[in-house]
Amino acid sequence: MILSTSSRLGRVVDRVRTLSDRLEGMAERNERSLPATVERQAAIFQQLDKLTSRARILQRCMVTFYLSLGMFVATSVAIGIVPFTGNPRYNLIPVALGLIGACFLFYGSVLLIMEARLALSTIHAEMDFIWRESKRATPAEIVEQHKPHFVHFRRHE
């Protein structure tokens, strides 16, 4: 989970850099007044906002998963040390450490679910923007002949 979360975080950072460069390039070319450019800048700005939130969630996931891993290692060490103490009261230590590790793992999984939903909303927003752009660029007779299909009950109008 740590490796896949790290990979996801890397992809988000790369996407932020790409969109940031694209937004800067639009500003340098002074394309601010064109209506299509304003809409594109708004779409990029919204994506950057969601990507920033995703990056923060993924960073929190990474910390949580590392804490979980640390707790599980501590559990293993405690399991190895407790028998040498000879005191049965210390048997609770590995159990407590294991439960704490499991709680961190559960919390990290919840964060990943939140991040995945945010990623999906970003993809939907981008696809909706591309769909609107393609309808503008496509000849009217083709657009009129098109029969829309529904995916996940999302309507593209």
C-alpha cells in the first residue's frame, strides 16, 4: 500500500506540474480575453485545486501507512521480547501495538477511498470539459446525429 500510494502521489505531482506549466504558458501568450481560453483556464484552475487536495490526502496516507508499518514491526519485536520477561501482564503490549497498527491501516484505507473519489471527480470534470470542447469543434450535423450513452448514470449535455 505504501508503494502504490507513493506512485499515486508522484502521478499527482507530475500532473500538477504539467497543468501549472500549461496555465503559465497561457498567461505568457496573453490569451486571457478569449472565451474558450477563459473556460480552459477555469477548468485547469479547478483541477489544480482538486489535485492539491489529493496530494495532501496522499501525503497523510503515506504517514499513516508508515505509522502502521512501524506499529506492526513494534508488535513483532514485542512478541519476541515479552516471553523473556516472564510477566504475563506484558502480554497485552503486543496486542495493543497490533491493534494500533490495524487502526492506522484502516484510517489510511479510508483516506485512500476519499482520494479515489476525489480523483474520480477530477476525471469526470476533465472529461466533461473535453466533451464540451469536442462538441464545439465537431460539425453540427455530426453532433446532432450522435446518440449519447450513459456511463454511471452521468449525463453529458
